[in-house]
Amino acid sequence: MNIMRYRYSTFRVKNRIAKAVGRELAVSPKYCSEIAREIRGMLLTDARKYLMEVIEKKRSVPIKKHCSKVRHRSDLVGWHSGRYPQKAAKLILKVLDNAEANAEYKGLDIERLRIAHICAKKGRVIKGYIPRAYGRATPFNKPLTNVEVVLEEV
């Protein structure tokens, strides 16, 4: 029986950390990486507030990597293009809740938790196709995303 273990992309030796991972989430890796870059280093309460504002479309996420043909948002400072990736924000919020529960189980102070590491990586791709005329087909693939979070007490 071959059981694969998940390995985090960061290694921290501290005792005062809590980790969580969301594997094969059905959401775009592009939006997850943009959100991860934005909330990296925030306190957990601030990150949760930020994600709730993104879900309610009160605050936009700056799109820095794949930003061609992305509209400008007036609430952004220092960058012009942004979007409201609600689905990605909901799933990252679930991973943060899981990491918070792990921290609470370890006895860490919830108010002093900071996001030490968060990253979104491409997962596997679910292959699909759209049938076309004359017996042809167009690929229509569904990407999956792995999100990992490490919280540390400051």
C-alpha cells in the first residue's frame, strides 16, 4: 500500500506554530496565489476580516501577475488592477479556520497568531473536453489547487 505524505514547502522548528493544508481545492490557482501574497504576514484576525470584505465585495484583491485586461479599482493603493475572487476567498478562509482550530488544540493564543507562511500551488488537473462540430473536441480542463498555511504565535 503506497501512502503519500504531504510535505510543506517550508520548515519551521518552533514549537509555537500551527499548520493546515487544503488539498485539491476546486478553485483557480491564480486567484489563490494573489490572495496568499496579499495576506502573508498579517495577523489572523486581520486576514479573516480582509477575506470577509473580499467575499462581500467591499475590498478588492490586487491582481499583479496575470493583470492584462483586468479593470482598475479605486480602493487599491499602489496598484491599479484588482478583482473580487469570492470562491477562492471562501476556501482560503476555511483553511485558515482549520489552522486556527489546530492552534487552539495546541494551546496557542488565538489573538496573537500571525500568518508566517501561506502559499498556493497547482494541484492535479481534471481533464475534460467540449465536443465540437465535425467530430472534433476542444480541451476543457479543471485545475485544482493546494493551499498550505503556517501560523505562528508572536
